[in-house]
Amino acid sequence: MPEKYHIKTQPVPPRRPRIGKYGVVDWREDCARCHNCVKKACVYDRYRQEAEYIRNLSDVDALFFDCMGCFSCVQDCTKGLLCMSINPAYENLGNSYWTPYIIKTTWLQAETAKIPVSGAGYQGPFAGYGFDSMWTDMSEIVRPTRDGIHGREYISTSVDIGRKLPYLDFDGDKATANPPHLVSIPMPLIIDMSSPAHTLPQLDAIITQTAVNTGLIAIIDSRHWSGDDKQLEHIAFYLGPDSTDIPKEALRKTRLVEIADSSKVIDRIKELKKMHPKIVVAVRVELTAAGVERAIQLAEIEEVEVIHIVADANGNEIGSTSSLQAGTQKPQFIKDIIRHIHTAIIEKGNRDEITLMAGGGVALPEHLAKAIICGADLVTINLPLLIALECHLCESCKPGMPCPAKLEKIDFDYGVGRMTNLIAAWHDQLVEVMGAMGMREVRRLRGDVGRAMFFENLEEETFGKLFGSRKNN
Amino acid sequence: MPQEEVSRVIKSAPPRYRNEIAKYIVHRNLNCKRCGKCAQVCLYKVHVLKPGYKYFGEPNNHLCIGPSCEKSSHYCVAKCPQGALQLKENPACKALGDYRWPADLILATWKMAETGDVPPKEYDYNYKCGNSGGGFDRLRFKFPDKPPVQLDESQIDTSISLNKRDDGRPKIKIDVPWYGGGMSFGSVSNVTQLSKARAAVAWNTFTCTGEGGYMERMRPYDDHVITQVATGLFGVREETIQRVPIVEFKYAQGAKPGLGGHLLGDKNTPAVARMREAVLGISLFSPFPFHSVYSIEDHAKHIEWIKHVNRRALISTKVSTPTDVDMVAVGSYSAGTHIVHIDGGYGGTGAAPDIAKKNIAMPIEYAIGKVHNFLMDEGVRDKVTLIASGGIRSAHDVAKAIALGADGVVIGTAELVALGCVRCSRCESGRGCPRGIATTDPELSKKMTIEWGTQRLINLYNAWRKILIGILQRFGMRSIAELRGRTDLLMHLDYTNPPSPGLRRTSDVGTKR
């Protein structure tokens, strides 16, 4: 049996007190001091844990709220002195896109490396914005598996990065063309550069080691490279317009490099290929208003192997925040942009030759699967890995401002462990949804919109026929 | 085994917790002189001043009707001579419930389970739908200004038939258009299972064992039990299949379609392990899919097997809602099933990966019409019973599902809410449900009794049936079967809903697709 892709993990407990969703407000002054106090009966033992925590309190701004929200104590207190509430610290996590739920579930996965499992049914809105407006399909009876009968352990998540041949040609038994060099990684995920706002000591080192542990590749801005050339196989240098040149010897140890889009992109690719013929070059295209068409245009250029499209952190077209705030224009979301670019390249007839990487707004493992279904070959992330370090996304990362998660104090092993755990949990969840879809190859999932159902289509097919037009159309 | 009868008597089943969560609370400040005026004027017995006691007891806030009392002559806040009372919204309600089950719907379900009646108008509960912003929550009935015919409650039939095939097997009818969903021994306590079974007896409907074996204590209720054959075959035996009138094949579950079943190790107690013939304490996973079924022909063989083992049993096929759920339904019909049970993506579960609950397979609202129409087009709609589940939370959801094309529904979470569930979603691990519902922990299971649980469910069923009858009365329909497929009686709040000659009007009662 061939060796399976497996990420070694171990639990990495949080450094900071957990921030739970619920808190119990207690009017202690009226307490009757019952001998059978409900606090002693807490199934989760939270009251005792909280008291112990407070006794050993060493950090003034740290709060303990890890109530499970079962209401048992609230409903059983002899004098009705307890009241359940939503923890304001929980509500303050993240923002409207990176919701408190996303932050919390990311923390949990970074701690345990496990797939979050819970009881009761789905509790959220019927459908939502962006990735929440689609569902993945599943297989059943008439076609239990798309790719034949196989166990979950046979599901492959590996992808190839680079330019592929449109077809193979043979002269007798011999191929007439040499296939171009490809980079294979075991999971359709690349760690992208962090935002300049999120500069932490050791961050690049932690990310690089995480890439090593997971067998993936991390994109590192060449300006921030430490000069350590030990793990270059897992690093893709980003060469921006004002980047520092990487020594030829170092570049030759890498497999992938990313360059900024420019009018001289062909020359730049040729130059890099000359230095290192086996290197695969990705072109980074910022998804501004012109970015979408530019990505489609790049796909037609023979020298271009990989296009990396990047939306803003919330998955929206870059620069759309102002129009969004003004309510003048609905920004395009990464899911729709991927579909548009993917379809356009298919129409031009060269989709299979190009690798499309997409980043921005990928916050949960289902987004990874959904982005691939929409047409990306692989996905790039950075913010989820920062959140794995217990970041609150409070967006107060400015010099001199205190970080509530004290990210500047993180330990190397802690950082690597948390990031590795998160990627392992995402991988397991990708396998879960692929198993449900009956898919054996993540490469075959790319652009297979038949493996998904879209809100607007289902609404039209179901309710549009019955109730006329949708009002917000 | 002699079958036990359970009376369909409606009687009060008060909350089992000391402080029922209330929508509004009355706060008494220190100005109170304990004159007792508030207790005298309040018609709802909110204020508790026991004879011989000097101080007020904890108020029955859950009985308070809130602001709708303000204009009445018995508004305690206005009548208090000291101005010592204040009416407030209960802040705890903000922490209760979620988009699908908002606090109002939970509180209303509790009220129905307590009284057996429709929540009185003055309580201002939204007991009709949730707040999810789509599907059932945006559908409304287009009631005519006045009913085409005036019908008495006794003239309205809410029963549905579960066997529409002429195959010599029993023509089973249930008195209400729903039955209880499969919940295995292991995922819920035996008190919960038995309460569900007894309520099913009282209402001449069914409950389902789920995949986890058939408790001997369920035997007095055999005639109202569906036993499940699922992919793990946990607890499946020939003698249990022979006991029951309906056997259900579970191919998938809405909350975790394509993923099989999960019972995490902590809930695999000695009793559960014995029942499932498994090793104590290990997590039990049912695979996906049935490894003996890779085609409709294989499915037909499965059905034949059960039909051979139990010659009086009806067969139900429970599937999830993929894109081609309509094909699956027709295929299942052709394989010989009596009931096609489609379970939508937002259904309940004792444990499921979060990624599956939200993202895999379509919500039931889309699937019902798709399946119903396809069965119609294939000309077999009246030969198979279509049952929908996965997000049926209220009697209005039942009616909407039927209007979209289902014959009836399966309910699960609503029953658990009636038993006191707050949807904290902690059913899956550790000792299980802290409220003693979805647990096999011996101590936690004692938090409720079978008698109380049975009564709560009997009451809930009664309230739901009353609501259904109210809907049918307004349409002038004599039977719930008349409502099936009547999408012309629905409107969607997010659509223009133009009056269309293609759409049937309310006066066209009796013509259905």
C-alpha cells in the first residue's frame, strides 16, 4: 500500500483563557446559600473551574467564560438568581465576515486538530453571502460513489501546480513533447504571505516550519527572507516590484516562485526560468476592478503557468469597501470571480493548461472545497493561520498598541503546532466532504459545479416558478 | 407481546425546572410593601404570595403575558400603589435559541407541551416559524378572507395513509400527518425513547428506534414502532424486524449526508455497548454508504429481504437530499418501497461534523417539490407516500411541507424541545445532554420521568393538530390530504407573488397537482 498523506499532530492548548459564547450573570447578594447549590451540579464543572481560575488569577484583563449554555443552573437556582447571557467578549471577536463562530471554531481546530463535531442540527441562517450561498452535493443509492467503490483512505487530495500539456503526442512508444515540470503538493492549499499589518517576530519561521510539517508550500515575501536556506523546498518567494533579488543558489532550491503582475511579466518569467529551468512561476493578480479581466488575459499567454488571484481578506474585489459602504455597488465575491475566470478560460480552450490559485475570504474548510468546485485548482490562505494563534482579529495591530492575544509573545513550537493542527483538521474535513460527494480525487473536483447546488439556482427552480421574481434581483 | 394502551388525554405537564425561562420578567424593587395587590389583580398567577407567608415567592414569570397586559385592567405594574414593579424583556432570551429555533419558538413549544393547546394570542409567541431568513421561514399561507365552507373540527380528517400500494400489506393509517424520527438508544435516553413511543401509541402514529437496537422495554409498543436498518446494522436482528409494522432503511441522514453515523465513545455506555454488541467506550461509526447497495437493483434486493423476513411490514426508505433526490425517490419506489422519506440538510442529529450540517445536500424546502413533481410526472405519485423531514419545527412547517407536496412529515428536534431541550448542541460527547434528554448517563437520565415525557409529547401533538385543523378550516378543507401539493395557497415574502392565471386560486380547492 502506498504511503498515505498524514499530518502528525498533537494537542496544543491555548495560551489565553478561552472565550466562550455564554456567560452566567449571578446576583450573589440575594443568595440563600443552599446546601444543594446548582453550581455544584454543573455537568461541566464550570463553576469550580472558574473559582479556581479566579483564585490563581495572574492576568488582569483575562476573563473566564466557558459556559456551555445548557441553562440548567439558571433554571434550577432556588432563588432564580442566575441569568444566561451572550459573552460580550465573544460577540466582539472578528468582524462581520470573520464571525465569532469562525474565530472560535478555528481556535478549537488549532488546539485539537480534530473535526468539530456537535449535536443538534444546523443553527444558522438558511443561506448567506458568498460561500454560504452554495451547498456541496452528496452521493446516494443510484450513484454511491462517483469514482468507483473506494474507502475514504483512498481519497487523494494532492494537486499539481504548473502548466500542463493540452494533450500527449507519441511517435511510436515515445512521447514527442517533454511534459513541463510540475510541483505536486499533498493538499490543495498554499500558505500565502501575511498582511503587512500582521508582522510578528518569528511569523515567517513558524509558517515555514508549518509548511514543512504539512508538506505544503508557503509564499514568503523575498524582502523578509532570513537567509536560512534549509527549507527552501517549502518556500515560494514572492518577488514584488520592489523586491530584493534572491541569490540564484537559493532560488534553485525552491520549486515555486511568485511574481507580481506587470507589463513585463513574460520577460520576468523567462528570466527566472533561465536561472532555474525547473521552477514553476506563479503570477499574482490582485483582484481589483481590472484584475478579473487581467487574469483571463494572462491565461492566454503561453509563458504563464500559474495565476494566483487574490481578493481582499473578506473575499471581495479589492477596493470595493468604499462602494460597499456607500451601497452603490455590490462587490464581486471570490466565489463568483473564480467561476467567471474559470468559465472564461474554458471558453478560450486552455483551462487544463493553466493552474488557478485563489485566495481571500477562505475562512473555513468548506470554503476550500467550494472554491475548488467553483474552478480553482487550489486555494491560498493566511488569516486562518493567524487566527489559529488566538488572534481576535481586533484589527488593532499597530506599533505601540497592546495585542489582546499577546501574539508578540508566542513560542515557536506553539505557533507551529497550532498552525499544523489547523491544516490537519482542514484536510480531514476536505476528505469528509469529498467522501460525501463520492469523489476520489480533488483534482477532479475542480470546476465540477455538478457537485454543488447554488442558492440562486435552487431558489429559481423551486420558488421562482411558483412565486414570480425575487424582490432583491 | 400484549400491547399497552396509552390514553390520549390532554392534561397539564408543567415545566420540570424550577424557573421556566420567560419571555418577560416582572422585577420587584425594594419599595414593595407586600400589600398583595399585584397577586390580586393578576389573572395569570404570576405573583406568588402564599398564605401565611410574609414575603413573595419567586414570580411565575413564564405565565406573564408582557406588554399586551398594559391596556388591561389587571396590569400589575400600573396597579401597584408603590410603583414597585417593572416589566422587562428577559435578557436570558437573547442567549436562548438560534436562527432556526429562536427563543420564541422554543418557549411556544414548551407552552404547547405544557398545556396541549395553541399558545394564547396574548403571549405574543411566534410559534409558526423561525428566523432563518429562507425556506419555510419566508413562506406564508394565502388565506381567503373567509372560509369557502364552514367546517367543524370533527369534520376535518388529519390522518394520512402510509401504504398506497395495493400489495396486500396492511393499509396503515396514522391519525396525524407526522411520526417521530429515528433516535437510537445511545443517542437519547431510554426515558426519551419510551416517552416518544407512548405518545405515538396515544396518537396512533409511530416512533422510530433509530440505529442502535430495540430495547425490550419498547415491546409493549411494537405496533407503533418503526425499526431502522442502517449502514452499521447496529442492533439489527431478525426478531426485531419481525416485531414491527414498518422497517426503515436509512441510507443517509440530513444532518450528515454521505458521512454515515457517529456515536462518540463517551456515550457508548455498558448498556449501549451490550445493545449494539460493541466494545464499551469506543466511538461507533456507521459507514456510508450501505456497502451492499450500489444500485437501485441492490436496494430492491434489500427491500425483498425485509419483506421476506416480515411479511406484514411496510418499507420506508430514508434518504438525504442530493441534486438528484427525485431520481432516488422514483428509483426507490420502483424497488418496492412504501414510504420515501427525504431528510433535508438542516435536520437534527445527536452528533455530526459541523461542516456537514451546513454544507452538504439541499434544505428540505427545495427537495419536497422536486420529488413530488417528479413522482407526479412519472405517474406514481399516488402509489407512494412521501414523507419529509429535516427542519420541521412547527405545525405551520408541517402544513407548508404538505402544501409543497409531501404527504406527511417526520419530527425529531421539536419533540426534544417539548421535553426541555434548549438546543445547546452538547448532545454528542461526555455524559451527553445536561438536561437528561439525549444522554445515556444513568444519573442525568433521571431528570425526567416517562409519564411526564409522554404527556408533554401528547400535549404537543394535540396543539399541533389544533393548529393544522385551524389552517384547514380557513381553507375549507375536510382533509389534510387535500392540502398536498397546493403551492397555489402559498406565497413567499421574498418574491413578487404576482396573481397568475397559471396559479390556482383558493376557490379551486380539490384540484391539486
